[in-house]
Amino acid sequence: MSLQLTAKHTGFLADEAATLAFGEQVAKRITGPSVIYLSGELGAGKTTFSRGFLRGRGHSGSVKSPTYTIVEPYEALPDMPVFHLDLYRLGSAGELAYLGLEDYLAREAVLLIEWPERALSHLPLPTLQITLTPEREGRGINVQGRDAAVLNGLVF
């Protein structure tokens, strides 16, 4: 499966605050239903990015990692719902059908998917793929997308 992501940016996020701010920045550029893959090892900052993204979409409450629940819905957001998925504990890609993935995909929504590599064969192609890598005190970041307009002007 080719991801067909034509635009690419790399950078460095110095700390948690920078990761949160970057998540907010991306959230404000997403204008329609989207699928965002979040990759990186444990502790790389995927959930921190998601927290910033959700704040950027107008969520003011807490954001927890959906590691055990697999999906955390944020449906009361101003523009459209966001569904935060964490596939780390997924036993097989086929389990996504039992989790109702088709229901989430049928909605006008944004899907933030941590650990997408656990189920690539069952997931739609991403709008954005964000890979976070621990570096020094912060994180390296690689962002690829289908729409260069979303990525142009991002500040790392």
C-alpha cells in the first residue's frame, strides 16, 4: 500500500510545550475529515501531540491515552468530532471490525491513530503521517501529507 504522501517536513520539538503547540497548530489547519497516523516508540510524544491537537480543536478537558480503551471519542467539539485511537494493545488488525472502525470512518470526523502500523491493512490511507523520535531533551518530528497547504508554514 502506497501512502501517496507528497509533502514532507522535518524538524525538532524542544520539549513537551513545543509538542503541545505543534499539535494545536496542526489542528487549526485541518478543515475536513482526516486520518492522522501517529508513529513513534513508547514515550515519543504521540499522546502529547494528541493533547495539543484536541486543545487546538476546542477541547478544554483532560486527554488521556486510549491505550486500554483503544478509542477515546471527543464528540462535542465545535467543527467535528475527533476519535483518538491507540492500537498498541490490538491483538490483530481484524479486531478493528469489533471496535466499530467502520462507524468512525463513516462519520465526518478526524481520526488520530497511534500505532497505525499494527493494522495498516485495515486502515484508510492517512491525510497526515507524523513520526516522533526522542532526540536529546526533545523530539525529532517528520510530517508527511497529501496536501502541501496543510504543511506549508508549520513552525517547529
